[in-house]
Amino acid sequence: MARKRSADMLTIACKLPQGLSIPMPEGPPLVLNGALSPFALMGHGMTDVKAAAWALVEDKYADAVWLKNEVVFAMGDKESAVDKAEDRQAVKAGFEPVDPKAAAAKGITAAD
């Protein structure tokens, strides 16, 4: 039997490899699971967060690149978050491993 979800919760998807720790005005930081987390689906760590807490994050960090570029995004339920994460799998977060063959083609070589 599926657990009923509270209406005041959101699923936050985070494509950053190690997740994100967001300082909150009161209390402990909001810690988001990252792409390398065991809670990752479609290359995004999934974390359930209270909607009120996420509203504070969106207000305080509205100009943050990770929020503007949807490297971190919120959806009303896990299924919607997974669907959007699947659509955004090819989007680069800037923390992908370097491809040595592509780097060599640009003239970048390993140090001796």
C-alpha cells in the first residue's frame, strides 16, 4: 500500500553530485540529496521537503544559478519530479567528469 503524501510536501530534485546544504533562517540547514545519492532517480537526488521551507529557499536564493537553471527544482509529487528529471538528464550541471579524449582534441594534455 502506497503511503499517502501530505499536501504541504514537495519533492526536490537536485542534479549536483553531492547534493546541497542550504542554510535556513532558523534551525538546521536544509540538506538535499544529490545525483550520487542512493535516493537518486534519473540522475537527480530526490528529497521530500515541506513546502513552507522550500518557499523560504526560493525567496532567499531566487538569483542562485542552481535555482534559475533548474539544476535544483521542486515538484508537487515524486512522479512529476522523476518525469521532469528524465526530461533534463542531458542538461549539464557543470560537475560532469572530464572526457580525456575530448580534452585531448582541444589540446589539453596530462601533466608529466
